[in-house]
Amino acid sequence: MKFLTAALMVVMFAVPAFAYDGPTIVGTVQDPAWELGNPDWALVLQPNGVWELTKTIDAGSYEYKAFEDSTWATAIPAGNNQSFTLSAQDDVTWYVNCGATVGSQDGDEYIFHSMNPPIVCGDFMSELGGTDWDQTDTSTTVMEDPEGDGVWEFESVIPAGSYNFKIVLNNNWDQNTSPSGDIPFGSDGSTPVLFTYDMATNTTEVFTSAAPQVLYARVLADCPTDLTKIEVRFDKNMDETSAENTANWNVNEDGGPAQTVVSATRDDTDHKVVVLEVSPACSPGSDYLVWANNVLAEGDLQPVDPSNNDACFYLHEVIFELNMDLYVQENGVPTSVHIQGDTYPLTWDQCAGCEAFDDGSGDDAAAGDTTYTVTEYFSMQYECGAAADTATVKYKYVVDCTTWEGDFEFGHFVELDPNTAGQTMNVWWEDVSPVDNIQCDVGVRFQVTNAPGCDQGLFVRGSESPLDWSTGVELVDDGTGGDLASGDGIYSALVTFPTGTYKFLDYKYFCADSGDTAGGYYECDTFPDRELTLDDVDGCVPGNGPMEFTDLWDWCEPIADTPDGRQLETTWGKIKSLYGTKK
């Protein structure tokens, strides 16, 4: 901002009102709503490793998320907004785990608030007067943190039996607490069962006096994988002497002879885990039954529950191939490429999984061809006596332990079919192959026929340059910048996407109400973005282009007609833009 006087020119620089770039709460609890980087809503790291913020909130219904920094890409959770309702003014405390790397969304972040403490949700809730697996039932199994140490607890005497549970945050399933699957446990019917959830580490434990149970068996996630090693996990710490007696173990391949248990070793740090070495090695495409006899719990020396002393899994091999040619052309050869995912042995712990190589070793076809390869073995758990089910695995890659493919919601998928021994998955980095990029400059004329009154202009924003999600390109009705006629009520912008742009474009219109265009609102704000495929045959400029689109602002609302008398069809979720005749 510049001020001139007769005697002196004084230059003043506007300083942003908010400069905070750490973790914050953002949402409709603020005024103005959804304001990033406001230090008044900064979370504070506590000694227990949890970030917290307490605010006095008036009665009403609210939505919110946490953000690891002042960018929309670090929302916690990445998906749905979280919500709560107050009938009267009250103090609300938010609890946030910002994950291993603060400021980078890696999928290890979690949030809840004091209005909805964690609950223990499972198939035993009806035994206590609640409803089984009802994530909204707060009548029986709400957890508390009486010591304020970030470890939430629930304890109760539960009728004798075997059950499963999961810790639920904010009374919904938007966030998957660790571990990803349901957790089995047993109760003797007389001793209280204690459930704990450590917010800082996102870990869940259950303490029970019931006899120990086998939870699962699976091939270890070593890199490279050793198919002679099977990990068996119990729900209790196990006695070292009985656990390491090979005579107490049996491993059998379905339809084949029993395997020899060469050794059994209790884990030095996690006494719930015993690692078996078997001969011959496990084979992809085969089912395995593992069971324990006479293995005792540590301390009280209770023998393993004979009705829950076995585990079954199907071993599936997947060769993952990642084509990095386009990435290498733009960024050079990466130092490392790792695969991450939501199903063991894959995890979302950055660079904790196996590394993919382009060195011609193992299953990699050729060194230096920019195709990175890694082989993973999935132990698909199923109930012994039943049959293994098909499982869906989400996965993605990370380069140099820092750069993920797209945002965290992006991912590849593979279906693990128990009727096959294995498969090969060949994908491109970020699912972009050479045929997914336009081969000419493509022009697009964006036109809105029912533009709202915007104090600082109407903009089109999108996923590919020259569009972006921060400013975008302004639409005008003055006969300039690609607008075909001044004052006709149709606001337009002519945008040229350069050769090589990813051809699948997401976009939306934005009504700006502040001078820096940061403030304002999107059309159909809670609905998906519009989708457009850039046409590099008929949309090239110079050439047959540009592409012509006539859109309706707020297409999610029913609109009868437009200024030129036409009626346009609108549908929920995806706009049907009209590819009109060029003028």
C-alpha cells in the first residue's frame, strides 16, 4: 500500500493479520468461519505428546477439522468434517495427534473433542445394556482420561465369552485407530476388563484375566521377505519357556503335510509375539493353519484357551511395478522409492515398508528402465474352517521418504483373490502415463450464465496450471479476456492449458469477497468438483479450439432456466457441462 504527500513519499507494507503456520482448529466455530492460520485457534503441544486447545463455545451446531499448517492439504481428518452440537454455552477441548511429521499429512493423524470422548465399540455392548457396534451409543462404553495423561480408559466386568472391539473417535468411523482391524479379547465373566487408548501413539490395548488367545498368524514383513518365518500374536504376554518349546506348535499347509517347526522365539520387546521358523518355506497360493498347545501366559501361567488357540491365513504374492519415466524426466532419478498401504505388510508409516528397486534384481525386469519393482506377501486372515475372502488393498508410493503421490486421499487399489497364487500390478506414478497428458495447447472458454454478485469478482479455480486452488482466473462480462459480448450477463474466461498438462481437470467457480481473493465461497461448497477432460484433438489453439463450456453457478441447486432461455440439466455430484458450438 503506497501513500504520497507533497513533501514525502511514504511506503508502507501491509503485514498479514495472521502469520501462524502451526497446527490449528479451523471450522464454523470461528468467526469468520474456516479461517486458516489464525493464532487464536492454535493448538498447544502437551507434555504427553497430544496437541490441545480449549475454547468457550456458544450453543449451536458446528463443524471443524484440525490443520497441521496453514494449507488446506494438511486437514485432519483428510475426509469428512467433524461435528458437534451444544445445547448451551460450554468449554470444548480438542485433542489432536499430528503424527510423526508435523506439517505433513501422512495418514497418522487423529482428532476428537471433549464433547465426544473415545468409546469402546464392539460386539459386547449389548451385554452392558447398549447396542452392538453402534458408534453413536454413548450409554455404556465411553472412555475417560482421569490422569490427564492422554491415555483414555474404560473398565467393566463383561460376561464370559470371546468378543471383538474397536476404539471409535467422535462417534463416527472417519478415523481408523490402530490397529486397523477389529481387536479380539476374552472375558472370564468375573474380572474387570480394562481397555486403554493412548492418543499420542494411537495405540489400543486390552487387559483381561481370561485365558490367552491366539489373535493371528502371518508371514513376517521382512525386506526381503523370508517365507520360512511366521509371526504369531497372542492377546497377552506369553511365558518364554513354553512359547519357545517347538513341541507346543503345529503348522499345516492345507492339503499338504505338516511343516516342521524348526524354532520358536518369543520377541525380546513384545512378549505377545512368537516367531516360528518352519520347513519347508510357505508357498504363495496356499492356506496355512497354525495352532498352539500348552503355551502359557506370562506371570499367571494360564494355558492358552483351547477354543481360541489357532489362526488361519492365505498367502498371496503381489509384484508391484511403478513406472517412473515421466517423474524422472521432470525431477531426475530418485534416491529411494517405497511402497506404503493400508494392509499388512504395508503401512502408512513413511518409508517403514519395503523399498522398490530399478536394479534388475529379484522380480525387477531390467536395471535402469525407470520401472521400480518390489514384491510383497499378504497373509490374508480368515476364520479357521471357513474360506478366505477377497480383500481390497489401497497403496501408494513415496519418493525419497518425503514426496507422496498426490494428496493422501489419492491411491492405487489391488484386489487380492484367494483363488490365485499372485499377480503383478503395473501402474504409473500418480496414475499419469504419457497418454494422460495433452499433446497440444488446449484452450477452454469457461462461461457462467447466472453469475452471482461477487464484490471482488468471479473466478474459476482448478487442479491444473494456469488454474490453481488459491486464486484462479477471473471471469468477466466486458468483452475482454475471452468474453464474447459485453453486458450480456454471461461471465467468461479463456484459459489456455500448455502442452503436457494432465488432461483430467477438476475445477469449480469461486465468488471472491475480499481484495486478495482469499475470502469468499465456492459454488456447491460441500459437493464434488466439476470434471473436464481436455481435448487435444478438437480443442487445440491455434487450431480447432478453444473448447466452449456454458456452466451454471451453484449447479447443485435446481435452476429452471438461463438468461438465453435454455433449460440445462443439473445432477448431484457431477455437472453436465455443455460442449457447445464455437462462436
